[in-house]
Amino acid sequence: LDGLPVAIELAAARLNLFTPADLLVRLKDRLDVLGAGGRDLPDRQRTLWGAIGWSYELLDDTERDLLGVVSVFSSANLSALESVVAASLGSMFVLDPLSSLVDKSLVQSREDGSSQRFSMLRMIREYASERLADTPDRDQAVREAHAHHFCSFALELQDRLHSSERDSALRDLESELDNLRTAWRFWVDRGDLEQLFNLIDGLWALHEAKGWYHAAIELTRDMLGVLATSEPSPELAAEELTLRISLARALMAVGGYNVEVEEAFTRALELSEASDTPAQKFPVLRALASYYVQTANPDAAAGIGKQLVELGEQQGDQSILAEGHYVIGAAMLFADVGVSLANLDRAIELFELKAPISNRFRLGPNSGVLARTASGLMLWQCGALERGVSRINEALELARAIDHPSSIAYALYHSGLIAINRGRFAECLENARELAELSDANDYPLWATLAKLLEGVAISGLGKADEGLVLTEAAVDLYQGLTPPPVFWPFILML
């Protein structure tokens, strides 16, 4: 209720009909559940809409127009407001009416770094949005201007996303996330592929960096839905292939290898075979490599790794080259120790160079974390215990340093595996519980199940065998229910 006294009074009056929990559910959908207030209140205070409407009627036309524009933003800086006003309403001097709206508490102003941001309480935004909608042409003009502004904003950041300024670009994107989502929804409803392509690279990069894989899946499905209604072309066929294979990889990152993932990869492979698109397309090759590694098909994975190395050498792209060496190393992990470790070492060396990320729609744990983990496990298996532990620790340190949820989850699980092998059950228990918390926060069912498994084994190792065994067996049952990647099974059976 944004702390508004009138809103709180009106909500309290509804507690003769709802529990607080039920009322909260209703309020999340519609505020008109608050209805009228007590009979002893002035008319303007008897309903929330009445209270806001009374203030609205006191505004002049310029203030009302600007209030409608502000209602389209989640929050805005001054330059964004001026840009959208100019594009939708024509010439208007924004400063004076904006200052008046702030003074009247209809717009809130807060400091954000070196500038101010302007926003509205939810109830005021809903009211102002309804008043804007009373004039459909103006409503569409304002919303389209807003959507265009944030497409331009996302486009301006694209070059920075592929440079040493990537982290600052991601922070800028996150600061405008709600506005970007509003723009995205506008163009999806319009079916405007050109504008969606302007937005998706930045949104995907942000969602991947934050581990928001479920939301990334929704973005991809939105794009595929619009593509399905568009006029076919070779260019769109290439985009559909990239999106479908990225969707498959996203689904695998969230839930492991299951029927939905199998169907998604099958559809992507059908498109790949039917398309004239060159096979040397990094996102497609890299996603297929993950698919073959996860489904324990080392020969196919290694073949793709070699293609990636060739592609990286042809384009002089160290990040693609690093990915190719990692894929070969991971594919040959239990087939050829020498080849595996040599390629993993080369991949780690190249990742250390911090080459700009060149691929679109990347997803899953950071490849530098993957390479260190795979190398650590291989060294451990070969008897180079200290080097193996050191590599696993480096993987976890890197994952924490880049603050990437999927990478941290991956590193925590494998760190727990090594801890169990070393008889360090208390250390494993810490890893397992941190992994469980991270998985719950990000809705990673596969990692949540593996966390439960590690916890059960660790508790057993600490002397509570009955309790640990119950957890372990429950985790294995859950794991089998997920239809996870076959490549994990040897470690599950070992545990």
C-alpha cells in the first residue's frame, strides 16, 4: 500500500471479509478491492481513487500530461523523461511541471548515484495510467515513445557488452530492467521483430549474468512466437535456429536433461539440417557441444570442439578458441587423459587473457569455471591430489569473483565431491547447504537435488548414518524423477 494512510485505513476496513493473506492476494491483482471508506470521512477520502482523483483534478493540463508519461516508467531519469515527452507530446518544458508534481507528492524523487530518478507510488501510477488510457491515441504515442527510447538505450550498450566495459554495461541494463521489460512487452504485442532484436542481446546478457534462466526461457519463447507469425526468410531461419538451440540449452541448465530438452534439441537439429545457414555458427556449435557432453557422446562433442578451435583460429577470436579447447578437454575427460589435460590447460590459459565474450545467447556456467573443474577432477583421478584440489578451489574462487549463480552452483557441487573424497565431511556439508540455498533462490531443481545428496552423504560421514541415508535415498529418487544428464550418473552412484 506504499504506506499511504488512506490506503491502510481502507484495507483495514476489508478485514471483516478477508484474512490479511487473502487481502494481499487481491491487492496484487486489483486495488479496487479497497472500495469505499468509512461514512464519516470526507468524500475525497472515501475511496482511494477518490483521494487520488481529488489531487489529480487540482493539476493543470501540462502537469496531467506529464503525470501520464511518468506512469509508463517504472522509474526514470530526467533525460529519459524529456526524450519520451518530446517524442510523444511535442515541445514541453519538463522541469517546472515535474518539480510541481514532486512538491505535491504525486511523483517521488530519489538520488541515484550522481543523478535523480523519478517514480510514483503504485496506486498513483495505476490511477495516472487509467487517465492516460482515457485518450487512446496519446496513450499509444507515449508507450511507443517509451519503447523506442529503451530500444535505443539497449542498442547503445551492445558494443560495451563485448568489451572490457561489460560489467558496467550490465549494471546500466539492470538499473533499467523494468523499463526494458515494459518495452519488450510492447514490441511482443506489436509483433515487431526488428525492435525485439534490438533488445534481446542486452536482456539475454543480463539474465544470463544474473542466473535468471527461467526469465531467459520466457524471452526466447516470446521471440519464437513472433517469429512463427513472420514472413519466412533465410535470415530469420538462422535466428530461429540460434534461438531454439539456446532455448534447449537454457532448459538443460535449469532442469537437466529431460524430455523437453530432448524435444528442443531435436527440433533445433532438424532446422540445422534443413537450413542453408552455415554450420560454423558459434552459439549453435557451443550449445550442441554441451548437449553431446551431457549425453555422454564424447566423439561428437570432441568433433565440435575441433570445429570451434578452427573457427577461433580463422576469426582470430581467443574466446572461441578457448571454448573449443575446453570442449575437447571435457569430451576426452575419461577417454584420453593426456589430450584432455592438455586442452583444458590451454583453455584455462586462454580464459586468463579475459578476451571479450563474442557469442550471443551464451548460457550455463562460466567456461573458465568449467575448465578448472574438469581439470581438477582429472588431476584428482590421476593421483595429482594437491593440484586437483587447487584447481577445484580456483574454480570456486572464480565463480564467486564473477558472482555468477550458475557457475557458483557448479563449483560448489564439485568442491563438495572432492571434499567427500578427502574425508572432509564438515566442509562438504557447508558446500551442500550453500548450494541448497542458492538453488532455492534461483529455482535450480537439478542443483537442489544434488545439494540434498551431498548433504546426506556428509551427515552420514559425520556419524549420523540413519539421518544421512534417508536424505541420500530421497535425493536419488528426486534425481531420477528429473531425468537428468547421463554424464552425472557415475558420480551419483559413487556417492
